[in-house]
Amino acid sequence: RLPPDTLATNSAQAEDVAYSVASTADCRSFENDLDQSADSWMFACRISDVRYVIYVYGSDKARSQGLAQLQSYGRPYVTKAYYAVTAPQGGVDKFAAMSASPPPQSIVDPFR
């Protein structure tokens, strides 16, 4: 597997990067190639009942465009090197998150 800070140049390398990111965060499942373009790929994993989406970028331009899109969604995300992770709307049980003791700092903390 490739390390998470690798700049992927194809879908196989992007999958390796995303799998490394998911493994580091102790994800229990991994879904590959949910969506892709010439230089960005989307994967998913689960921690408990929360589904996270992992975006892997294959260029600075793709990363810049992808992060702008994530910011426009208004959901929490973590970005490092050429990947980003977010919890999509509906992927988080707000009541469970709010009633957790102590409450989590952020739903994306496992990926920091």
C-alpha cells in the first residue's frame, strides 16, 4: 500500500492511498471507486454507524477544486497532502453525536 501523502496518478494508486487513510483511522469497511474523474477519486469507509467519504486528488488543480467544493457543502472535513475526508449529510446521527459523553470534538477527528 502507498502512504497517505502520495500523489496518485491513476485509480489503483488512489485506491491504495484511500485504503491507507481508512486503515489508519480504523475503518471497518472500505468501498472503492464510488466516483472518479481524470484526476480525482472517491472512496468510502465506515466507523461504527458513520459513513465517511475519502477523496483522493491527483493534481494540485484537482485538490484545489475539490476542497472548494467541500467548503461549499458546509460539512466538516479533514485534508492532508492529496486527500480529504468528510462525513456526508445524513451520515451522522446528530442525536447520538450530541448525547455522547464526552461529546466528540469533531466527527472527522479519527482522520486528523
